[in-house]
Amino acid sequence: MYTMNLYFAFVQLRKQIYKIKTRKWWDKYTSIELNRSKYKTFEKFYIEAQTYIFEFDKNLSVQEVFDTMLDKSQTKIWIKKLCN
């Protein structure tokens, strides 16, 4: 599954997403790869996601990793799978 470092970087981004209130700010989370140099949390997640993609030979983009993790985090079941 996902590495712990990737998970922790994701949690930081998720916390920020839950705090936003406008569509303008939501749009920046749909372009993590473009905004990675502007925001430290984006950069950290980007690096961890790239490591995950390379290590497990996945054919995904960083944005797809983030979107998948965000969808799965809604279920709370995937955290148990992460630790196994």
C-alpha cells in the first residue's frame, strides 16, 4: 500500500483542504504538480508521491495519487490496510 511518509504528507494536505471555504482555493489542490514550488506541503507530498510511484512502479500521476488517497480517506477503512 502507501508508505507512512506519503500518508503523513497527505494528512497535512487534507487538513488544509478541510479548512478552505472558497472555490478559488480549492482549485489550487487540483494542480499539485504545478503549485509544488509555491507551497511546502505540496512539495513534500510531491516528493513522497514520486518516491511511491517509482518504488512500486505505478503508472500514475501525483494528482491521481492524491485524488485516490482523498477518496479512500473518506472510508477510514484504508488506514487499517495501510498498517498491514
